[in-house]
Amino acid sequence: MRQNLFVALILVGSIGTIGSNGNWVEKLLGSQPVRSQTISTPLGQRPEYLKPVTDSRHDTTVTRVSDRTAFGSNLQELRHNYSKNQPWNADESYLLLNFRYPAALLDARTYKFIRWVRQPSQSVWSNINPSLMYGMVADTNQFVKLNIAKGDDYTTLHTFREYDRINFGAWEGNLSNNDRYAALVGTKAEKFDFLIYDLAKDRVISRKTQHKGTTIGNGDGAIVNNISMSQSGKYVVVQYNKEGKGVHRGIHLLDRSFKFIRQLSPLKGTHFDSCVDSKGAESIVLTDDNNSSIVSVQYATGKKTTLLPAGKSSYSIHVSCRNLKRPGWAYISEFSGDTAKKTPDSIFALKIDGSGTTEQFTPPHNSLSKAYERQPQSVPNRDGSKVIFASDWGESAEPVYSYVSQKKSRR
């Protein structure tokens, strides 16, 4: 469940070692007082900007990649966006860090800052064309693309004239992997429709009207929390803001014509992503209904598999399967020191086969603050060899920066 909030940069310098222990702003964060809280972190003091440190326990390097002084910014949060929003472009030549507007565009190979980008609202990278991103003009009915090689001017792909506004999944939308299908919401007055927009044919191919007064997001009274395409484009996943079984509750799986297939979970507010296993089967990965186990539920069959049992996993997790070039793994980031788990919080890859196989990247190094912007919300790059995560490095009143943990080797 992505809260509606909206810059971090990544640069790499020399490597050191610290022990083996181990449109305008869409939604501005208010300036809220925080109670100072300090906890110790496995890598000790916050790493210096641009100077990676070696985490020998996890065979990774961890780099602090943003800094208020270096960026000339007084923002408290200089970080990437969200676990279900891939910051690396199609060929991993660019990295977009878009928690705020405008976003920082980086050379993802040298990690040097290129320029600020006025990205579309709820933007996502193309999965095919490394220069393109897609999204909306905020608070309008226009779906657009931006070619970053040509500046910041949007090209309108479609104007949905039947609606005053469209919504690209409430900050959790993604295109199908072939860039063809997008699940949208169209609204006008009390009218609220689910839409499937076919980018290749430039037309709406499916539409389902919801009852009057339906709204989307986390606001009071919102019925739908988010909507998104599966990776194949065969399925649509809708999360509602009420728990239980039945209409408008839990997480529902629909086909591309919005025909109901099954309920994937009765939970509201749980974090998940649409994933693909090593055999190509699509599933959702999330916490179980009644405990902190991490499970997958196959879309085609409804089969539930325990991936990591309770006691080894936290209730407080984000899930990312944006590693499109490494199917078979889900990337998990734990936060808030959940007492249901017997081991410290961690950021790790989890195999989607029930074997319990994990690949550890790093602890999140965050304080116990539950503030949304202080959660790690890690995202893997497309081949899954590195993750970006946010952290206040154990200091709940200090700035939140982005960090990259990269595997030195891959078994």
C-alpha cells in the first residue's frame, strides 16, 4: 500500500571497510516534529557520502548515495520512490530517483548526476525503450509519455474525454512487461471506472463501472487502494481498503476483461507485488492471512505456498518483484523492529519456490520510527544484483537518504 507522497541521487566513490558486524509537487510532506530516537546499526556510523563500505557478512558494498549539502537541498527526505516503482530504466543506463518532484536523473553506470527531470505524475519507466517513461498529467484525463533524450515536454498518448481525471493505480501502477497494457481508473463526479488501456492500439479495451461514490487511495472513505497489471498483462490485481471476504474486500484477481477470478487475500493494507517464478508462473507475494509467514499465491491455480515461515519473517515488510530479468525471486525489506521475528530486520531476496532460500543484502539500518518516508522500501535493479533502500541510519530526527547495496558475487 503506497502512501501518496512524493529526490535522491546515486554516485559511487572509493571503497572502504567498516567491520564485519554486522506539473508541481503532487503530495508534499508536511513538516512534522519528530521525537529523536537513536539505535545502533550493524555498520556503525552513517557512511560518508559517495564512499561505499564493505559489509563482509553479506558479501555486499553499501553506498550512501544522497546528501543535502551536495544536492543543495534542505529536504528531509532525499530518496527513491517506492518498492513497486522501478527506478532503473530498461537497459539500466539511467536511474530515476523520484520521491519528490522534479526527479533526479542519473547515469546508472557511472552514478553521476545528469539533470533534474519533470517526470509525469505516477511515472514508470518503459520496460523496452530506455528513453521513455509513462504516466499522467496530474489531475487531468491525459495519459502521456516523456522521452528524456528530448527534454521535459510530454507527448499525449490518449485523452480520456469521458472522464475529468485518470489515475495510474494510485502510485502502485505498472505496465505489463511488454509495455502494452495499463490498468487505470477514470473518474468524473461520482462516476468511477476501471479501465484497461492498450498502448499499442491506443484504445480502451476493457471497462468496468464501480458503484457511485467509489474513490481510490488512502484517504478517508476510499474504497479502492490500488490497481495494477500483472507482469504478463493477463491479469489485474485490485486491493481494497476493507478486510474480509466478498465484494470490495481484500485483494482480488481479475482477468483483463475485469472478470473476477479469485480473492488472493482477505487483508487490507498489506504490502505485495505481482511476481513471476522461475517457471514463468505468475503469483502475488505477501504476508499470510493470520501470521507473519511470507507466502505466494499463484494466479492461474490459487495454490498458496509458504516461502518463509512465521518467526523468520516480519509482519512489517515491503515486497518488490521489479527484477524482471531475474524471475523466481521476490525482494523483501523489513522495517520497524517487528517483535514477531526472532532475527534483526533485513533486506533480502527470497526464492519463490517454497525452499526458504534467501539471499541477504543488508540490514535496513533504520530507526524504529514507523514514519512512511523512513521505511526502507527497497527495490532491486532489473537483474536483481543490487537493491536501493532508504534509511535514516538509526536516527529518527535525521535526514532520510538512499543507499545502494550491491552483491560482490552471485552464487
